[in-house]
Amino acid sequence: MIEFRHLRTLLALRDTGSLVEAAERVHLTQSALSHQLKDLEERLDCPLFLRKTRPVQFTRAGQRLLGLAEQVLPQIRNAERDIARMAGGEQGRLHMAIECHSCFQWLMPTIDHFRDHWPEVEVDIPAGQHFDPLPALAREQLDLVITADPQPLPRIHYEPLFRYESLLAVARQHPLADKRHVVPEDLIDQILITYPVEHSKLDVFTRFLEPAGIHPRETRTAELTMMMMQLVASERGVCALPNWALTEYLEKDYVRACSLGRDGVWGTLYAAVRVDQMSQVWMSDFLRTARETSFSVLNGIRPAG
């Protein structure tokens, strides 16, 4: 009567707080998700959550099923891993590079969780790289690259992890602080702070400023997100960062944030993997763990299509 898909759907509904976002999380249309939940409620002959509430409020029956989901689904996942090891798929090497300065917030718990379940797989983030990660991946010097800038390389598969919005962070007292969104012309007289990477890899340039033929008054770089936030808060510039990287600073009212344009600038973060590695059970599990961990620790992200 109760199926695993029902449990996964209820968890997605609890985590996202809305039918629309839950449908995206489990890769269903909103209509299909609503039908699935209505069918389950009819089978059980009781409601599981209250309609037209945000975030969604669960009934006692819904809470009971959520408890079951939290207990059963991790056991199923662990059993799948154990069976994969029994089948001899546990050996491997996972050397990775990250083209994302703020990714460690979700990547490190992903790696810790993965190591607990796949101790035989050698996981490393090589230091002191002096080469482009994606071509190095194609040459088998690396096994995975986290990137928001996919390149058309042979034998490379880009697995979408999640979508995120780039926001402009400004000081609380900045003239732009009360705007819901900015236009490219708003940055003509601004100092734009970025990570020390090529402008061609930054959405604020490629998808916001350059299409409008606009350049900021000046650019400067900072290695760490915290350093960028200190500069922004002290009115020494503005910066564009993923929405989830700004969450803690916005919650503490350290800075304010505006969308880039009326519709916002949304990007997708990918895990780049060689096609021949996709058949490895542990690689599939790492990608799944990365996606699940991201949604459990980050705010403001959306499932990738």
C-alpha cells in the first residue's frame, strides 16, 4: 500500500515546504505529485497534510509516515551500498577539483559521508594544481570536477547537481540596498569584488554586464567569501555570489542582496565525470550523495532539470 516513492515524496514536501518545489525535487509535474499524494490519502483513508499552508503542515498521520521515511529510506540506501560492495564494485580513485570557491560548504559533508560508506575508494583534492581541471579530467589526471562552466569535451559527462541564483551583495547602507533587483547600469560606478578567476567564468560578467556592454568602475579580487563580505559590509565594493553562499550573512543582517535583473540570473552547478566512470557504482553514489547533501544544507537552490 505504501511505496518507497510515497516516502520520498513526503520527505521532499517536508524539506521544500511547497508542492511546486517538492515536484521539482522528485522530478514530477505538480499535477502528477498532487495525484500521487491524493491517491495515497485515499488508500489510507485520511489526510496527510493541510492544503494551502506554507510551509506545509502535516497531520499526525503525515508525521507518522515522515518518521517511517526517515527510518526506512536510509536503511535501503545502506543496503544498496552493501550489495554493491559484495558485487566487487568498491575499489576506485576519486581525485577531484573544484571550480567553485564557495562549494566547500556542501562538498565537505558530502565527502565525509561518502568516505564513511566507501572506505576503499581513495578520495583526494590534489593541491597546487597548475592546469585547467576539465582538460585534466579528460586526460585522466582527475576523476571529477565541480564546475558551473561546462566545456564541450569528448568523453565528458556533465551531471547537473542543482540550480542557484547569483545575487549582488551590498552594504546595508548602500544606495542599492533597498532595491529588489539591479540593472547593469547600476554597477557602472561600483567596485566589483570577485574571486580571482577569469571574468569569462563569472555569470555577473557573461550573463549580466557584458550583454549590456557595461563595465564596473573597478574590479578587485578576494580569495575567501568571508573576506569579500567584510569588504562589502565596510562599503569598499559590491560582489555577486550564489544565493546559498550568502545565506548566513543575510540572516545576520551583515549585508543586503539584490537580484541581477528583474528575472534574476540562474546558473547550474555540475559534476563533470568521464563517461566510462559513470558505470561505477561508487561514482553514482557520490553524485547522489552530493545532490542530497546540497539540498539538506543549502538554502535557495532548485533541482536541475
